[in-house]
Amino acid sequence: MTWSDQRMFGLLLRRLPFWVREPVFILVGSVFGARIMYVALRDHSWVAAGIGVVFLVGTALRIRTVVRTLRARRSRTASVTGGAPSVAGMSDEEPRQAGAAAGTVPPQQPGAGPAPSRKEPNVWGQTFAAVALFGALAAAVWAAPKMAPDDNSAPKPASCSNAEREELPQAYARTPKAVTGDELCTALNRPGLAQLLGTPDERATTAYGTSGTAPLTGGKIAEPEAEVQFDTYTVHLSATYNKLSIAQYVKMLTTGGEEARTLEVLGRPAVFSSDHTMRFDLSRKSGPLEEGPLARTLSVAFDRKDGGGSYDITVWSEFGALPDDSALLDIAKEVLPEVPARTAR
């Protein structure tokens, strides 16, 4: 709620009748006071406790004022409707005539009915109306941002939809369990992917999948890929259907002097590794390839037996920063179960 909205709300409350305004203040003070005292006890904050006490004391004073006003109204109403006390031995008309003669009670006009009594407002009805009014105002303030029209200029998350379906290479026909790049992209481009990366406010700027083959294999080994890009990080998911197991891959890494961290993910053998990405730059005279930023990769075997092949989840950033390994673990646990299990094609 903006400052102008608070001023309008306060002005509206001050112009309300007493029996509408005071119940609203009591309700607001009770709710806010109890909530602030709860936070103060939970966080052991003396400042919050002081604020909560101010709310509760102010609410108690308003309740006392309402009770005193209600009692005074009832006493005044009883004195008006009760009439003059009767005198022994006199009829109902005699006290009125005696009072009229004394100048204290005006004589009743012949044929005139009883004096109309002033109709008092329904206190409980006004109290219920006050609570309903406060609820309506609170609901309006809460729902206003949700009912506001969407800003068309705000970018929408990238989609994996691909109108032109590419023809799958023959390697996919020879590998019945192979998934496609579109299926990997659908599994990877999850609504909570940015949250897993630690950047919940970012949206995917690019998302795509390709159904290619592994290099240096003559197009005989399927290697579908998917990639989702954010402003901070880029996430790449690939599946390689070769006979290289995680154990063999770890041995290759350690033999080459690289660091490898082995573990289990979803009950399958897995390994962390790091390497630099490669960047294409056609303006370079010495060659179109150059070393890109450092990337972190989590390779997870297809099955518990580690019979060969793996899913590789790679994350890097153009700024050189990398998320914690726990982020890649969370991505693997969320994404890999969503990859469809192929038994035939």
C-alpha cells in the first residue's frame, strides 16, 4: 500500500461514524498487536515487543471507550423509555395532569397519540457492518495488484516449442531408449529452474533442444541436447548413449590429472568435473575457437548398474561465477525423473 493509499484509508476511517470506526480500529489493533508480539517472542526482539504493546494498549483503551459509551447509551435509553414513576393512589393520567399544572410536564393534547420515541441505531448491526467494511477494504488492497493488467512489455519465459520438427538421425532408430532434444528441453525448462540456480527473479531468455549425434562417431551414437539460458547462468543438459561408464570416465579424469568428485545421485553413480567451455569467434585470425568461461558438470549414469552412457548437466556463467554443487544436485533430482524412459521407438 502506497503512502497516498494510506492517507486515503486514514481519512476514510476518520469520517466514519463512531460505531463503525471504533470496531475497525479495535480489529486492526488486535490483529497487528498479536502478530507483532508473536514475531517479538519468536525473534526475541525488544523493539517489536514495544511496538506490539503500543498496539495492544491502544486497542484496550478503545475497547474501554466503546464499553463506557455503550453503557451510557443504555442508561440514557432506559431513562427515556421508562417514563415518570407512578404515585400510589393516582391513576396514570393524574401524574401527567399534576405535572402539567406544576409546569414540569406539558399537558397532552386531546386526541393526540403518545409522543414518538427517538429510534436508536442498531449498535450490533453497525459493528457487523464495520467488520464487513474492513474485510472488503483489505480484500480490495490485496487483490488490486493481481487484477492489474499485465505489462505487455515484460519479457515472457522462453518456450521449448518447436513448430518445425527435425527429422531424427538413424542413430535414434538404432537406440530405442534414446530421447529427443525437445524432450530434454521440456524436462529442463522447468518453472523452478531459476530458483534451483539461486536466481529466483530471473526468467529464461533462450530455451531449445537439438537431436544430434556425438562427434567423431560418424553419426552412429545419439546425443540429444537441451539448453536454457538466463541472465546469470546457462544450463546445458545432454544424453550420450555410448558404452563409457561413469567408473571408466572417472578413471580417465584422474589419469589426466583432473579433479573428480564421485557420488551417487538418485541411486546411480555420478561424478563432478570442471572444464572450460569453447567459444566461437569468427573475427579471430588465429582460429575461430577460443577458451570460454569455466563450467561445472555433473554426469549421472543412466542406471544403477552403470552399464554405459550418462546424462550430463553443465552450468556456466559469462561472468565467471558458478553456483554451488548443491544447485546441480537439486537440478538433477528435479529434472532427470522428468526425462521420459524410452523402451521402443
